[in-house]
Amino acid sequence: MSSRTIQLALIQMACGPSKQDNVDKALSRIEEAARGGASIVCLQELFATPYPCQSEDHTRFEDAEPVPGPTTEALSAAAARHKVVVVGSVFERRSAGLYHNTAVVFDTDGTQAGLYRKMHIPDDPLYYEKFYFTPGDLGFQSFPTSAANVGTCVCCDQWFPEAARLAALRGAEVLFYPTAIGLLPE
């Protein structure tokens, strides 16, 4: 078996109230990572807005988008422009009343290589995700890209080893878990 080196870039950034500013910041970070030699760039969970799940707020559903939609189209264009694989997590509006926390993978030509909907949805203080998201229905996958076979899960999925195992059994060479877990001031 031959070995190869794949340079990865993981982007974790502060998000403000402007969705467009957050998307623009992420696009800038993708460009910076590509210039630095990254083959695959992974953004944080729900990178286009501040993490919405710290309260149950009906107005936050306005941030949800279809896939494809404006945010995923911007990621697709960035992947093609910078010739990198991009993994982005978005608040997907699948249909009226049906929402997911979704990771989308774009290949270096901008084509959508895969889509994964978060399966394990927490409902804990400051993580009221069951208010926002329906559990995923696509299973654990491996998506062939020009850089590697990419497996994606999202955040809480990391605590369930079958997720990684099933993605690896399907051929994933590298696993990404976009996450918004961080420290809150006490």
C-alpha cells in the first residue's frame, strides 16, 4: 500500500450577527488555507451564524437554507476557485418544518461530492438542538474526492464510535466532525 500526505485545514472562527459577513470570513479563510497548501478545508459546525441552539428561538429558523442554496453555492464556488475540497456545515431547510444540521462536501471542481445530515441530536442545557434539527436519514458515508475519500459526521456524532467505524468501512480515509463545542464564560 502506498502512502501519501494530505494537508488539512480546520477553520474555527468567531461569528457575528451578519450571516453574509460570516460567510465572507469563511471564504477568506478557505482562500488563506488553499494558499497555505491545504488539500481539504473543514469549517466549523453551522459556521454562517452564531451557534443558534443555546436557546429555543423561532426566529432562528429564518437562517435555514435549502441545499443547494446561497451558502452552499458560495462554498462550491470557493472550492472550484481555490482547487480545494471544502467541508461546510449548514442549517438545512429540507422542506417546511423539516430542518437538519448538514455537512456538505465539495470537490476541487466545485461539484457536490456528498451530503451528511447529523444523526445524534443533543438536548442539553445550551445545546437545544432537538428544537431545531431532525435526525439525519442518510447514514454514515464516505465521499470520494480528488484529495481523499472523506467521511463526515457532525459534532455530537463523535461520541458514538459506530459513526466513525461505519464511515471507515465504507472507505473513508479521513473523517471530519465540524463542531461548535467551545468554552462559555462562567
